Amino acid sequence: MIFGHITKSNSTLISDPAEGGLQVFRYIEHRAFRFGAGAPNGLHNFWGLPHQLAVCIDCRRAFCLRFRTVATAGHETYSNQRGHEHNGTGLSLCPTSLAYPMMGSGLTFLDAFFEAISAVTTTGLSTTATMAGKPQSFLFARAWMQWYGGLGIVVMALGIMIKPGQAARRLGNMGDYEDDLIGATRSHVRYILLVYGILTGMGILLLWILGAGGWNAVLFTLAAVSTGGFSPHDASLKALHGLPVQSAVIFLSMAGAISFIYYRRPFREGWRVEMNDRQTQIFLLAALLSAALLIFFLRNNNGLDWSQAMRHGILNAFSAQSTAGFSSMDLSRIDAGSKLVLIFSMLSGGCIGSTAGGIKILRLIILMRLLYLMILKAGLSPHATIDIKLEGRSLQSDEIQNTMSIIILFILFITLSWFPFVAMGYDPMNSLFEVVSAIGTVGLSSGITSPDLHPFLKGILCADMLLGRLEILVWLVLLTPRNWLGERWEE
């Protein structure tokens, strides 16, 4: 079992978390080969052995870059620029190398490249006309790459959270590990692998018990835990018969959108501490508010009865908030008000330190806190000073600047990406929906993304998915010419 292998690798992870992560990936690949060998049209027929090796090896190489970033994240001499370069390079090379084997299913290079980017960024948008008739190896590979991608994103986020002096480390209540940052990094790499594996195993078992079937249970769980949203069926959630199994998929997606750091806290400090976490509270509240608004619009503007409005409203709103991207209905036919609710949910996203995309709830909390203090300061003396605090911790100026920069960049790139769609004749609301879905790495579609979409617009969505997955700043660092030369390590 994978969990036993992770336990056996503890000694390796302690000495070298990068090598430990590499061993786990090797074991996962070994199990994948065995799965394919025993299944009809399985992974052993993934368009030939060379293509199969390309998928496994290229995924491993790309994401091991991220493990090595985390392995040195605790060292003060490690350059933050170097970490950004590793993350950006790994995420960009992975879909490039995976596009060729995916062409074996009949896709053009551009559509295969689009599919690969959507997979490794855990987005879920697809230009494939239909899943009907596709080989099992193709369907499994898409879900598997999303699972790989989600794991890589969580590990990358961990490296940022534990880096000395970063806002997320303090806001994430990581103070217990400040005396041993490197030890904390190693411990949490091992911990995240364990939690990710447990969520996956429990999800597969849950969906199988609820009647999804073994094949659907595996593929939907891989896509849900990673908040990826790829479905082996054209109908997405509608292909799973029964509200319990559909709700279970969304529950797994919500679990993946909550910071992995906090899964340990109930066992150390009690469940009451977990429920008092501000980011988790706002995340759940935002999902409930989005569901209530969506139910209202579906009932009044789309002609659904209350039972159907509640069912589709909750499932789709929670899917959008978690940025998973599963849908229980054709979203191209809903009214503008419903689409606007989903746009805000997709944009706000999940929690920092999770597999979810979007701006992230914690940053929006900081933004609202900053706006509140600006209003409060307007009525005080010009010489009065107010510390911006969150959960008893003072925020530094660079932390506030980082938060505001990411929010502004998200809005800027959404605007820049939106204009070409409108200029080429697409409905403005549908265009905005599609762009936000791509940059928020969600995968819900208003119907624009299709095989017939103009190649230029496909390229824009590909860029948005990559930008949104690493939150734009990483790409700006990577693409800035002044960072291409010079010292990589700080003195």
C-alpha cells in the first residue's frame, strides 16, 4: 500500500525530503504500471511504452523540482528568486513534454497541449469534443496528472509558508516550528504526503461504497482531492446517479480546498481550535452565501423548482468556491445573475496551503481588514498609527504589499484576457466567466471552451491557467530579463 511505503520512506524524507518525495513518486508510478498491466486498455497501452514512460518520468522530474525547492526553503541562503524559477520552470515544462503522448488519443498538438496544461494546473477546462470512446488510459492519465499537479502545488505552498519572514508562515500559525524551520519543512512534507494519500484512499472507498463503481471512484477522487475537476464523462457530476455520490465528490473537493496545515491541528489542539480558524470560517461562509444566492437565481430566473434549485445551487456553488469545477447542470444556459455569483466564487477561491486556486480567502481577509482600518483611520488624528493585525498578529508592510500586488495582478490579467474574447464577438458575461474560470484554475465553462475555439483564444486560456496556478508573481520574476543573469544564491 502507498501509505505503508510513505511510512517506510520516513528516514529518507528526514534526511532529504526531495529524495523522499522522489521515492514516493517512483512507488506511485510502479503501482500505476501494475494497475495498467491488469486492466483492459490500461496504462500499459498508454499509446505505447515510450509514451507511458514520458508521462511518468516527465511528471516526476517536473514536480521533483518543487520538492527540491521545499527541501532548501528553510535555509536563509536559499534565494527566493531561485525558488520561483524552479516552480515556474517545472510547471511550464511538464505540460510541454506531456502534449506529445496525449496526441495519441487523436488530439491536435494545440488541443493536447491545452489538455496537459489544464491537467497539471488542476483547472479542468477541456477542448476535447467528447469523452465517449476515449481509451481508459487517456481518462486515467488526465485524472492522474491533476492528482500529481495538486500534490505539487500543496508542496510548493508549503515551502512559501515555512520560509522565514513570510506572512503566510505566521498567519498559518506556524510559530511552533520557528526554532527548527528545516525540521518543520521535512516534517510537513512527510505529513502532506500522508494526508494527501489518506484523503485519496478514503475518497475512493467512499465513492465506491455509494455506488459510483470502481473506475469512477478512482477518477473522480483523483480529480476532486486535487480540486482539478476532470470528469471521465461529458456530463460531469450528472453522470453519477444519486445525490449522495454527487455530494461526496463535492465534499472531497471542499476538503482539498482547505489548508492542509489545519488537518493536524484538531489532533494537537482540539477540534474547537480548528473551528475557530478565521480562514476556514470565511471559506465555508463564502460557499454557503454563494449557494444561497445561486439557489435564489436558479429558482426565480431559471424556472427550477425549489428542490432542483437547492440541489444544483449547492453542488455548483461549492464546486466553484473550492475551484474544483465539477458541474451538475449545463451552465451555459443559466442566467447572468447566476453566472456572476459563480464568477465571484471562482475568483475568491479556497484557502492558502490547499490545492485550490483563485485569489485565496486569506488575502481577501487581509484586504477587508485593510479597508476597515483605512476607514477607521479617517476619523482619527493624522499622526495616529494603527497596527494592522490578524488573529493577534501584526502584518508587516511587505506582507500587505504582496497581498495587494497579487489581487491587483489578478484583476489586471483578467481584464487583459477578457477583451480579446469580447472583441472576437463572444458574449461579455460568458467571456468573463471563461477567463475567471481559467485564471482561477476552476474549470467551469459557459460553453466557450471547445475544439472550435480560435487558437489565439486557446492560447490566452492556456496562459491564464499557468498564470493563475502560480499566482502571476512567480511568472513575472521568471520572465524579468534582469533575473536571467547574476548570482543565484544570496551571500
